Amino acid sequence: MAAATRRLPSAPLAPPLPKGLLLPPSAPDGNAPHGSLVPPWERTAPCSSLGLRPVSAWQKRGETGGKGRSVCYRPVVQRLLCAGLLWQGTAVEAAARMWRIMRKFSVNAPKLSLKLTSLCSQHACFRKPKVTVLSVKNSERNYSSPPGDVKSLRSVINPHISRIRNIGIMAHIDAGKTTTTERMLYYSGYIRTLGDVDDGDTVTDFMVQERERGITIQSAAVTFDWKDYRINLIDTPGHVDFTVEVERCLRVLDGAVAVFDASAGVEAQTLTVWRQADKHQIPRICFLNKMDKSRASFTYAVESIKQKLKTKPLLLQLPIGEARTFRGLVDVVTKEQMIWKPTSDLDDGKLFEQKPLLESDDPNLFQEVQDARNTLIEQVADLDDEFAELILGEYSENFDLIPPDKLQSAIRRVTLAQKAVPVLCGSALKNKGVQPLLDAITMYLPAPHERSYEFLQWYKDDDLCALAFKVLHDKCRGPLVFIRIYSGSLKPQSAVYNINKSCTERMSRLLLPFADQQIEIPSLMPGNIALAVGLKQSATGDTLVSSKPSAVAAARQAGRSAGGEQRSTGDIERLLLAGVEVPEPVFFCTIEPPSMAKQQDLDNALSCLQREDPSLKVKIDPDTGQTILCGMGELHIEIIHDRIKREYGIETYLGPLQIAYRETILNAAQATDVLDKVVGDKRHCVTTELEVRPVSGEGTVTKPIIRYAESIIEVLPKELQEAVENGITNSCLQGPLLGFPVQDIDVTVQSLTVHPDTSDTMISACISRCLQKALKKAGVQILEPLMSLEITVSEDHLSAALADLAQRRGSIQEIQSRQDNKVVIAAVPLAEMMGYSTVLRSLTSGSATFTLELASYQALNSQEQNALLQRRMGLV
């Protein structure tokens, strides 16, 4: 029996929604937008718990009319709009998108049925108090599982440490990292619907900026299980501006999956993340993605791994077909073929045919797999002595008799020793090859206890040792700190001691991360990654222990293990701590609030963002008092500006982007300075003599090298040494020519005379002023950042790209061939690369791509330096 229809009471019109939240064009009055899904009287504050509200909360405005039941989903649409999950477009697009997002979060709501053709012609009805939603057929690609098949985060297993895998997905931009992660979550049963980067509905790309641009900006952690293994996975960015995100995540991971575009092989950012993994000695496996893409080549991709990464690839799989003919793969170890036979375009890849490869199936493929297996066995035998003894003794006559488990164990040992890397292939977008990749992660990548960490030897097994590697800010919970536990255990309401900050903090709760969703957990065991709530001081790179006595005991143990050497407290702490190296920013600009009343809000927002992002630097210009924003690139600063606007509601103004130059000296020079002042009833008198010399060598020395003459080193107290070093360091922060940092200098303190009542501040001031005099005498040289540029361009547009580089003071280092394209590797000054993306698109009709990375600093010639000085002084 149909329930009585309840109409909504009329209400006065509210002010218009913020710009960007309305679907197309507004009516003349500006209050009732044509095609808006949200009536003005139903506007509410954005809701952070999208898709997780009970059905009753969404249905309390439900109405029944016509034949059967229908539900008013206007509050749902509004929440999605306010949270930025629906973009501007027609009501049809918004409704279809809302339906996909609701299905993604497995909401137990009635089926939303819309008739797209009817809604397209009648979308104005969404502004009426009563809405009747009709039936629909969604023709878009929409892979989904039945609601009952989706696992809850609370069902994540907590196995023995040997069955835990902490892994990261790393690659060049647009190689398919996020898509691969999405498929892993789907096949493990933790999401019901497969998201797509182009649609902006993937789990790990949850920021508004990520969904709009289709790129990963900040790393996202997810936890799931696969065949009785618990996998803590971090999806990392591929853009060079966010390299520090990859750095701090690799610091706490035990293994990594390097994803490659099979049509491009090793690209510029691939080299960068591979070097980062080498630095942290992380075992990894390679996944050749996009095997279905045109011009995909398995042989070319493997050869580029061998040549550019200087590593030994172990081919564990061979593709069956390439590009459009790619339909499956063959496991070289077991000689089994896995073929995906999609019944339609909506096939989700869960079902595939797995059977032994017989010679009768495909003689050529069978022979190719046989040769690949023999080569694999020979490679592993050369790298693993235990396996070599096995095949020389028991299986020397016939390699076919070697059991797959023996070969797999040997491959695991070789991978953990980082002597070679297993190579797999597939197509994440077409849902092929991801399940074997998950099996390879559990089979070949290490468990936490299989990695050796030097600092762990100072702690007992039950002593807590954890590293904070990332911070997020939640408007409700405050700072959320990502921590990795190396030893001991952690429980809510427990106190921890932060060695870096020398303070004790109490965490209120522990949360298990699943991108932007979290659930509370009762404890955290060694080898796992989780979020801690309540840590107000902890930041990226901080080491957390159970208590201060525990830290002191570990320091003593470290001191005893150093062979009885006398070490300072700082030296011992450096043994214990393992922070994250943050590169110096190369771009900077001024940032101003709309009014002085908002200055405090802006300072708070920048403080939070700095704590989240160590590569973001904020400083105050001493001359103008303006706030200076320093970042890793144009995109980095653009994202920060957008986040301040959206997350903190402050309309800031950015000045023009400027280049972070450096200064150095050309010659050696000496200077003397005397400071004699009476402050109150005390006389402060300092006399000093300094000598500066340029540092010769290939490497860059960002901090000054400080030496003392033999005549004063023995009589100079330690307190005075600290004052001297502070004065030299502070003076080098601003060079005498343009105020940029000074690098590559060697400072020698020749003499220092100090009156007994002189304060340390006066000593530092005298030293700083004397050093500025010496730098001016030595002759100052401006250094500009030199970028490593890699352009992928078709042969038709190669000459135009090269001619443009010649005008930008670029030097061509190499031109390589990549399938049908050319790869230009060049060195170009950063000052010449402003707005280059727009110019390159115009020259190549949008077909070329490029990557930019800081290579070094080089000296400006006299003509360019004079031109820069005139521009800075406003003469040009």
C-alpha cells in the first residue's frame, strides 16, 4: 500500500552556493540555477562521511508516487557536490556519476534508477520540492560485484609477521600505478566497483585536486589481505614535483613494485624512483603494464630495464600477444598459461582460464617458453649458490624436472639479495595480469623481519621503536600521523617519547588506513603501518620510542657498540634516527591574504601544510615582511594555492613565480671587523678576522665549511664556537649580491678576541658582518638551477622542438629512439623553462610530453648576470 506523499515546506531562498558547485547556467535571479540538483532550501554543510550514512538518513525525505517506490536523493547529491565529487556538467552526467560513487562505497541503499533520456529533457524538475526518480540503463563501463561479496575493513587479518608485506607502487607519471592499485583492491574483495582515474573515482586518488587532474599528488595507504597475507600498500605519486612523497614512503617500506609503460620502457621519473629504492636498499619486482596499448613491446621494455637501470631482469612471465592481440600470459616457472576471455566489454577479469601449456596448443609459444625457462634457470644458478648445487647435482640432465617450488625459492633469495628483479606483465586497465602480480608480491617480496635495520640492534625485542613518516590534518581529529612499527607494540591511550623533539606525547587512538577512510583498531604489532591520533608535535622523520629511559638505554648500547669511542649525544642520536632527505626548493613566490584580518588564518594554514609536506618551505622576507612560498615546481605551488582556498577557505594572492638562484665566490679574501657597543651597564666588544675560499670539486657544498686557525682552536671555549658557527651559518643564508643563499665556500676563523661581558648574540652579529665583508671582497658569482629535460616527441616535430631548445640556452646531450618516437635529453636553465608546457603543445600539436628535474647549479655568464641584476633592481 502506497504511503502518503509528503511535500517539503517552502522556505526562503538561501544565498547562492559557492562558485563551482552549481551544475550549468544560473537563472537571472542567481538563486535557482537551471539544472541544479540541489534546491537552495536544502543546502547544508559538506559531509565528510560520504556514502557511509545509514539508509534512513538518506531516505527520511523519501516519497512514494506513481507505480512503486522512489527515493529523493537530493541530500546525497548535495553532499557529493559540496565535497567536490561531482564536477560541473549536465544533470544527467551528475546523476550518473552520483550512482557510480554510491555503488563504489557499497551503500545498502535501494537501487537508484534514472532514465537518462527522460532526465535530460526534464532536469529542471530537480529544483522542485518533490522529485520522482525513474528507471535507467547505465551504458558506461561499470565492473561490480554483488554487495555481499565486499569485505569489511574490520575483516583484515592480523597474521604472523612472516605473512605481512609492506610494499609501495612506484613509477613514472601515467604508467598505471593508481589503476593497478584499484584492481588489487577489487580482486582482494575490498571494493565493490572498479574505479577509473579518468572518471575521478578511484580509492587512492581521493583529493579533489587529484580527481580533477587525473594524477596522484600525495601518497595514499591501503590495507587488505590476499590469500592469508596482509598487504600494507602505499600508492605513490609519479610527478617529479612530489618526489619527496616517494622518498618518505620508501623509507618505511620493505619492498616495491615498479610499474612500467610497456610502450615506453624506462622513463625519466622511473630512473629517479629507482635510485631512491637503491638508496634504501629495497627489493623490488617489475610489472610491465599497458601490454594492450598500441606499440607495446615486451622485448623493448625488458631491454630498457637492462640497459638504463643496470639490473638483471628475470622473466617470470611471457605475454600471449601484444597490443590489441594481448589476451593472456604464460608463467615461465610453472609453464602454465593464463588466458582472459572477456565475454563483453564489462568483464572484470576475475575469471580466467589457467591450464598447462602444451606443444600442441602453440608450438612457437611453447618453444619460446621452454627457452625462457632454461635462461631463467641459468640466470638464477649464476646468482644463487644453493640453487646452482641443486641443478648441477640432481637435475643436471634435464632442467624440466626442476620443481617449480625450488625455482621459486631461489628466485626469492635472489630478489631479497637485490641481485636481480623479477619481471611480470599485464594490463591493469583491461583487468589482465593483476592476480599473478599479487601472488608474486607475497611470494618474492620480503616480510618485515627479513629486512635488517642497523638501528634496531640497540633496542630489545619488546621495546617500542617506530618512525613517523607522514602527517595529515583532519578537521575533526586534528593531525593524523602515519607510523611504521619496527619493534614492540602500540596501543591506544599509550604515551610515546619523541627523540627528535625530546618530548613525551600521548596518542588517543590507532586507526587502520584505507585511503581517506579509517577504522579504529585495538593494537598495532611489529611490521605494520597505521595512523595515530593525538600526536601534536610529531612530524615526518621523527623516531618514537616507549619512554625517555628506553631512548637513553639504546643510546648507551650504541655508544658501547662503537668500540668504546667517546661520542656526543648528537652523534648517538644520529645513529638512532633515520629521517627523510628533503631536496631544496627551486621555485618561490610571494603569497598574501585578502586582508590583514586573514593573516593569522593564512599562517595557521601554511603551518599545517608545512607539517604535511616537508618539501614546502615558508619564510618571511626581512626587507618587505612578505610571506615567501618555496616549492619544488609550478604544479607544486599551484596545488598548495588551491588547497589553501578549498580546505581553509582563504582566497590568497600569489606573486609571480621566481627562480631560486644561489651565490658563490670566485677568489679567496680576508676581512676584519670590530664590534664595540655598550648596552645598559655592560660593554660588548668583539674583534675577529675571517678568511674565505671557494671550495673546489665536483660536488655541491650547500653549508659552509668552518675551520679554525691553530692559534685559537685550543683556547676557544665550546660556547663561543657555537656562537661563531651560528654567525657564519646565518650570514650564508643571504648573499651580499642578491640575497640568495651562499654555497661552496670554506671559512677559516683566523683570530677572535672577546670582552668578558660580551653576549653570544653580539659575537654572532660581529662574525656575520665580517663574513659579508669578506664575501664582497672575494667577488660574488650568481649560480642558476640547471634542469635535466627529457622530451618524448614524434619525428615529424623533432626539428621544431630542437630549434625551440636552442633559443632557451639548452644543450642537447642525447637523442634516443623509443619505438616510433624520439627522446631528446637536454640540459636547460630553469629560468628559460617558464610556461614551456604550453609552447611545446603548440609546437607539436599536443603530441609531445616532457619531464623536468633539477640536475645542478651552474654559473651565469657575465652578460646574463648583469641582465639579472638590472631586472632585480627594477632597471629593466
